[in-house]
Amino acid sequence: MESTELESRARSLIDATLVWDNHACMPLRPLDPGFLPQLERHRRAGFDVVMLNVGFGDQGIEEHMRMVAALRHWIAGHPEQYLLLERVADAEEARRSDRLAVGLDIEGANAIGDQLSLIQIYRQLGVRWMAMAYNRNNRVGGGCQDDEDPGLSDFGRAVVREMERVGMAVCVSHTGHRTARDVLGYARRPVIFSHSNCAALRAHPRNIPDALIRDCAATGGLVGINGVGIFLGANDIASETYARHIDHVVQLVGPRHVNIALDYVFDRQELDEYMEKMKHTFPAGLGYELGGRFVAPEQLTEIVATLLRWGYDETSLIAILGGNMMRVMSELEEGTKQ
């Protein structure tokens, strides 16, 4: 089949189904909304939902709360184009009304400090998932780039239980492998690797081995494939390379346990400045010195066309594009009603 015909089929499928990007990064500047109109790129590419982080790493409670407030305020001020993803039903409403639903996420449990009660507040404000760590160890457990991962702490177990209680997805991206295994064994509800790639295809501390992918699927959870070049390959952002990471998960655990999470960074200058400031936290030899290259939202059609060329059927693609996220988030949301 010709590539033009495949891309036409891909575009028709994208237009006919709900599409969810589970992680993207806008500038974390609460007084500067200048980049936010670029979310239109996601909508034009065919996405119905995009998740934005409100903080990461060592940032504290105030920094996270200020970004939550800023994003909620901006979204509320643009109701014809966007709506806040507060309930799973908002994803379908966004699709029906030709808008983009915007959800919130947190990269690393430093966002709650030592205060469990903040988890429910974040969830009420629109945070749908929180990662246990961001590369480095914290109160909850180990990060994927610290020398020694201590595993899930007692406080971390309390965090997992509280997140499950309020219907927030527990994420183990950026988390050390020992802590991730502990979480996967301890959780009672689906766990997600919100944006992690396959170590079998690209050896890197941020990527995850097949055993963890299988353990995640066993919880009913998902592995979201990110579009960061140094995690996909040698700073490779080709659509086919991205699709190979999707396919690897599918071959291991089936199409019900993988989704899209591009991790697209809109403000490259902010990223470069952060990498320079924090270079002591990014070990040499892992590709960080190459600079950030990312699979763009506009590559969605080409990614789907690649999977069609490899023989993926529409049922599997509908699941990967958004159905899997809807299933897991619906299960978490329903669990809060019991």
C-alpha cells in the first residue's frame, strides 16, 4: 500500500476516534502564559486530550500550586477552544465539541512534601497522575538516576494508598527500578509508566526492562511511550523509531497496555537553561549533552500510518490512541465511588 494511502487511512482513523497524549511540557512560569496558545498544535494534529505537568523534581508545594492555578485560570479563559479534564467524561465532551481537554500531572512526589492530605487537593484541582520520583531519591522512594535505589518507603506506601483512594493514577516513570517493582507489587489498582520507553530497544536508565513492562500490565496498567530522542535511540525522533517502541510493548503484553505520551517540550530555551543549571544531576554519557529532540505532535499521522503498514488493525489502534487511557482513568475514577 502506498504511503499516501496509508496516511489517508491513518488520518481518517485519528479523526474518528478519541486521541490522548498523556504528557507534554509547557513552561513552568505561572505569570507567563505566552506559550499556551501553542496547545492548538495538539488539537490540529488530531489530539482530543493532552496532559501538562505542573511541576517536577525538587520544586516544592508553592511552585506546583502556582502552576495549577495559572493553568486552570488560562483554560477557563478560553472555553471555546479548551476545557479542563476533571472527569473522564470531559475527554468525550472535548471531542464532541471540537475542543482540546487539558489535564494536569506531577513529575515527582516532592509536590506533596510530607503532607498526604495534599493528594486529594491536587486531584480535586485536576491532577490525574503523579510520579513517585523524578530521577533522584525522595521521601517516597528511589529515582532512576540515583546511585542507590532504597525501594518504596513506608511514607511511599501511604502515598500509593491515598492516591488510589482519591482516584489519581500512580506513575513510576522517572522512578528507580527497585521502587517501581515495589509499587507494582503493592498497588491495588492499575499503575502507569506515564512516559517511559523500552530498555530492550535503547539501554538507558530512564527506560524500563521487559520485566517491569510485564509487571505493569499485570496491574491492568499502561506504558506511555515518550518521544524524547535520546530515550528512543541516538537522539532519533523518526516516527518509525517511535512506533517500534509501541510495537515492542504490544509484542510483550498486547495492545491494551500501551499509549501515547510524547513528552513534547514547547520551550526549548527553558529546557536548555535547566539542563545547564542542573547538569550535575544528569550523568555524562547518557546523551543529555546532545540537547533535546522530541517527536512532535504533528507526527501523529505518520506514526499511525507506520503501525498500519505493519499490520495493526483498527481495534488495536483505537486502544493505543486513547481507548486504553480512557479505560484506566475510568477504572480509577469509578473506584472512588465504592
